[in-house]
Amino acid sequence: MLKGRVAIVTGSTSGIGLGIAKELASLRADIVLNGFGDAGEIEAIRGGIEREHGVRTIYDGADMSKEDAVRGLIAATVEKFGRLDILVNNAGIQFTAPVEEFPAARWNAILAINLSAAFHSIAAAVPQMKKQCWGRIVNIASAHGLVASTHKAAYVAAKHGLIGLTKVVGLETAGSGVTCNAICPGWVRTPLVDKQIDDIAAQRGISQTEAARTLLAEKQPSLEFVSPAQLGGTVAFLCSSAADQVTGTAISVDGGWTAQ
Ligand code: NAD
């Protein structure tokens, strides 16, 4: 379905981004991996995707907190492959504290990586996508892009902002063959959430299993985690012709979280 297409997935060395990259590779898109981690492990992931799916796969370690690096990632991809068809803005970080104790440095880092990086990458990618008369921009927001929780001032603000950015870009690219949408996952069991499960287990003196159940019970009616592969499938839908008229929207994949 995506043979000949080139996809960048930011933050794809782990968790949701890796699941999305694997799904797009399974549909034959060439992949640009990005994110932090152990060099040997990243090379094993890169080589594994290339071997399993027979697609060109490169790694670019651009730091999404830095404007020049984000814009450089887009430019380097177009230079290397001659095109850019799919941009998945997925890199993200979390930090929790009451607003009056929230460190300004954490606020700035979360806004830079979870929101401003998407602005810079989209601004750099749209001219190329318009030239091609086809492009898919997918921003990985969150249920926290639609509703709030305590102690997540920066994350909730960034994710709400990301959905606003998605709407504007959806309007500005309408009719050009380029679409821009957000996906709003509920809880997904990744390193980002494992840390929050660890915190609940430590605070309440309960096991990891009980802490995971507590986390789900507080927000997610299905009581089941969303999987990275399911989110990969949602991105694949947005890249299909069935989604040609889906733009500027936010798709919830959250086990019922935001239906409440
Ligand atoms: P994760 O921690 O497993 O992965 C985050 C990825 O981002 C990693 O590859 C990491 O190396 C990369 N990254 C972090 N800082 C970076 C930087 N400065 N530059 C480049 N890459 C950087 O987390 P995840 O749970 O897979 O989260 C991925 C996205 O999904 C995030 O935007 C997150 O907010 C969102 N999300 C996660 C959940 C969940 O329950 N896990 C729910 C809703 C939304």
C-alpha cells in the first residue's frame, strides 16, 4: 500500500513510535527512525526492520527539543530520499508535579518536544508535501489533548496545543492532497507509562500489576491498554485512500476514556 512512500516517525526508538514505524514498514514505506537510546540497540532495530520488510531504513538522531535539529531532520530526509510523504510527530516526554511546584525547565522541555517540534517539522515538511500533491501528517497527541488530569500542566497544555495546531494545518492544506490529523491514545504500556505505574506502586505500597490495574481503572473503561500496533494501524488508516477526506481532526483510541 505504501511502496515508494517515505515516512519519518519521530521518537521511534521505543514504545508507540516504534510500533508505528514497524506498521508503516510492513506496508512497504521507507522509514526514517529517530529518538534516543543505546547505539547498538538502535542499529539492531534499524537492521531488523530493513531485513524483515525489505524497505530502506535509516536512523537520524536529531534532538526534537532543538529547532535547527528538527528542521534539519526534514531537510536531510528530502535530500537522502528525494521526497517526504508521511510525517508522524510522536516524540514526547512526561513530568508530573502540582502546578505551583512544576519546574520551569520541565515545562520548557515538554513544550519544546511535545509541541514546538511538531510546529517546526510541519513548517519544514509542508512545502515538499504540497509539491508532491500528497502528504500525511499525523500528530500523536493524547486523551490529555482533549481532557485534563491533575499534575500534568505542561503535558496537557502541550497536547491541547498540538490538537489546535493540527486543526490549523488541516485547514491550510485542505484540497492540496495533504492531510493533517491527530491521534489521541489512552494508556499504552510503554516506558513513559511504566514510570507512572512505578510511582503508583511506590506511593501506595502495591505491586506493579495492582498499580497498572489502578491506573487503568481511574481513566480507561475498557480496563485494557492500547497497543503500539493498534496505533500503527490507525496511522495506516490515515495513510489510506479511505482517509483522503479526513483532515484537521483528532481520533481517540482510548478504550472509552474521553466518552465519560
Ligand atoms: P516512550 O518514552 O516509550 O518513547 C518516547 C520516544 O521519544 C523515544 O523514542 C525517545 O527516545 C524519544 N524522545 C524523547 N525525547 C526526545 C528528543 N528530545 N528528541 C528525539 N526523540 C526524543 O513514550 P511513548 O509512550 O511511546 O510516547 C510516544 C508518544 O505518545 C508521546 O508523544 C506521548 O506523549 C504519547 N502518548 C503516550 C501515551 C502512553 O500511554 N504511553 C498515551 C498518550 C500519548
